[in-house]
Amino acid sequence: MNILKVNNIDLAYDSFGNENDEAIVLIAGLGTQMIRWSDSFCRILAARGFRVIRFDNRDVGYSTHFSHYPTLDFNALATALMSGQRPDIPYTLDDMSKDAIGLLDALSIDRAHFVGRSMGGMIAQIAASEYPERVLSLTSIMSSTGNPALPQTSPEVMAMMTKPAPNPFEDEAGFLSHSVSFAKRIAGTGYPFEEDAYRALILEEVQRAYDPGSVGRQIAAMAVAGDRRPRLATIKVPVLIIHGVDDPLIVPACGEDTASAIPGAELMLVDGMGHDLPHQLYKEIADGIERTARHN
């Protein structure tokens, strides 16, 4: 793992494959760290002739955290948004998109293929629309457009996501139970939920960095991002939209809306996939990413 100064913050990253190959940048989702893009998935892509770069978004992992900001008041945030005001938040998805572009600058990479999951898909979408000269292709996985007319996450799932977790250093069993129950709830029905592997992953994330406030700050960045469809309509590179048919967190209609907003985008709906990337789907998803990248 390496750390670079990017956009006036520290960004932690690592890479797989030959540095002379075309780069794929993997962008993680809400509150999760770069290790959610597993080593094995990164190696699958690298074996196909790409340099695969994953990084910790700002506010997670070994990248700079914004914990000096006061705890966000979600009611105040919602009230401000509903009244048309711009709430004061630490950063935006556009800032996070600039981080990804800045990482390319720091690594002296002119252009790369962008792949994002969930919130990372939104960041990748912004990069493709705002920095067309830097993005070779876009793969947006289990993400959305910000279209306010789309079906929302059910209150039950949203309550599970926003309920505070026990402190893992004081109640590891309670923390694991909380995290596993939510992960199980948003996983698809087509593949077994591998609880032991998931427990090991989230404990590894805790050991890398524990900052319970970062999720709220990233949710705030998503909340003010607005409707991206006008921006998406300007994207001209090859685009693949991947979405799980069983996704209860960002429902499939959101993936369909993303594909319809981008001219020429391919939509890949995956049976049995929820809001996760089971290892049984790695090859199929890597196939899609590679096919999209080779369209250039």
C-alpha cells in the first residue's frame, strides 16, 4: 500500500499488474475501504492485461479523514434540502471525483477505465462526465442517477443501514452481529452468504481505520449530489451498467435509469445478485469490464 498527496489530502492506494498496461481505477462504495475490491478480483482483471488500481476514498481507510467536522444532523440536512438550501457539508461527490482524477495525475496516468460500485459508481459517473479526456470507459455497478422519481430504498433497509453499530473495540460480537445482519439483508438470493469471510473482511477494515462518523459525511455528499442525468447524457465513452436483480438497497430500476440516461450504454442485469459482489460472479463481471474497456 502507498500514500500520495492528492487534492490536498492523503490518498492510500495499491495496484496490481504491469504499470505499462492500460489502467483500471476501482472506486469503492459508501463507508467501505479499497479492500472491498478483493485481491482475487483485482488479479483477475490484471491477468487480462490491465494495471488495476484501487484506493481508499477520502474519509475511509488510510486516506485522510474529516472527523474534525461536527457530527452531521440528518434532520437538519433533510430540512435544508427540502427547502432548497445548500447545506454546509465537508465535501461533495465532485470532490471525491477530483480525488480519483488527482490520483491519475500523481501516478502520471493520462487516461484510465473507471469502475465504481454503489457510491463509487456515482463518483465514476461524475468523472466520466466532467473529465471526458481522462476516462476511457465507465462501468457503473449497483449505482444510480440521483433521479428523484426513482423508487427509494425501503424504510426497513434504510433503518438497518443508518442504525449506529456498537463500537467494535468495546463489543466486537455486537459490532459483527450488526454488520453481518445488514450485509445478509442486502445480499442476493442466488449465492450463499459467506459469513466467515465477511466477518474477516469487516474486522480487517476496522483494523485499518475505524471512523463511525465517515458514513454520515459520505451520505451527506450523496444527498446533495442532485440529479445527474443531464451530466450522464454527455458521456461518450463505452459504458456498462451492472445491477443485481435482487438489490434491495439501490433497486434495479436505478440501474435501468442509469443505462437509459447514457447514450449507447449497455445494461447487464444479474439474476441472484444483490447489493454485493459474490466471488462466483467475479469472472462474469470482469468479462463485462474487459468487453467495455476493449470497445475503445
